[in-house]
Amino acid sequence: MAAPWYARLATTAGRPAVLGATLIMSMPGEYHVARFAGWSDPWAYGMPFSLSAYAGIAAVVAATRPKGARGRFSATVGAAFAIVLALAAQVVAHLVQTGHMDHNQAWLIAVTSMVPPAVLAHLLHLAATPKAPSGDAPSTSVDTPPDAPVVERIEQAPAVPPMPKQAPAPQLPPVEPPPAITYRDVRCAAIRPLYDSGTRPGTAAMRDALIAAGHGRVGDSTIRGALRAEIEEHEPHLAVLPPAIGRTA
């Protein structure tokens, strides 16, 4: 549930108003303490800044330093000490003004005189210490500002050169099958497939092929003579095939 508008207004606008009011209210007391210590105008007006403003700066630095960072403990101690000094200055100023305390005291003058140099030294110390914990601070080059945005570098793979285009394979002309052989004796066509086994068929195998083709029984002399001779006449390479094993050549 959101807070009402006047509560949000009091939070956002009230804090700077309260800060300004407290600084203004603290200035007279701190100014009189500086006058008690021997500062004349206009130098005495610097005491409010040395106490109240310094207390606020040290408190902010102590709150914003990460845990383990160098200077965090020093800022915390300095903030507490600055707040104590600012409180003490108000108390001493009002005690002196109301007659409950004598301002002409050596310890009061000595403590008040040490405030400006102590504040200066501590502020310089806070400014010189790094904000990040030691060992965790990102390393930066000399030319890179500390608050520069971090740019992630992406390693790119080396470009692969394109493969050279290969010339297309030459187109070979289609192989035409040899023309069919027309035998004078049609019975040769029934015997020719027997040569495809890689051997020269015997007489018995050729006779069986003729009978299976419907040519009837043919004499062995005709088979070995006219029919075989006509086949091997058209295809001389068939004549040098080895004879089939186990069959009569």
C-alpha cells in the first residue's frame, strides 16, 4: 500500500528543509565558539562549515563506503567525532551565553583551535582512499576514467575464406547399348545367354536351353558346329572363354 501524498511530500521535501534549518540553527553557537577561541570576523564564520558541514560529509562517506573498503573505519570514526564536536560546540556556546561557563579557558581555546586543521586533514584522507575494497577494484588503464562504462569485448571467430568454386564435371555422352545381333539361325538366341556366366557353355547345357526354348532336340554336332560358330563369329571374344567345369564342351 502506497503512503499518502503528504507523507511522501514530508519525506522528499522535509529532509532538505530539516537539513537547512539545523545548519542555520547551529551556525550561531559554532560562530560564538570560534569567537571565544580568538577568531575575528569574518574568519569566525568558517567554524559552522568546519563542524556541521564536516559532520554531514563524514556521515555520508561512512554510509556509502562498501564493507571492507579502505577508509570506511576512518570515515565512521571521523563522523562520530565530528558529531561530538558539533554537539559540544552548541553546548559550550549556550553554557557560556547563559553564564554557566567561563569561555576564557585554555583547554576550550586549544580544542577549538585544532578543529579546522583536523577537519582538513581528515577530508583529504577520505578523498585519497579508494572507494572499492582493496583487491576487488577493477583495473583501469591510465587513460580510462574510473567511472567509464565497462564495455564487454566479444571475441569474434576468424572469418573463413570462401571455398573456391569447382568447375562442373564434364558431361559424358550417354553410352548407347550395342545394337542387337540378328542371327541367321534363330536358335542361337536361346544359347547366347549361357555365355553371360563368364564361361564357354558345354554341349549338354546348350541342348537343354534349346529344348527349354521349344526348339526340340538338336544334334550335338549342330550345336557344337553351326550354332556355336555363328555366335562366336559375331562376338569373337566369347571363343576364348574357359569351358564350363563339369559340362561337356
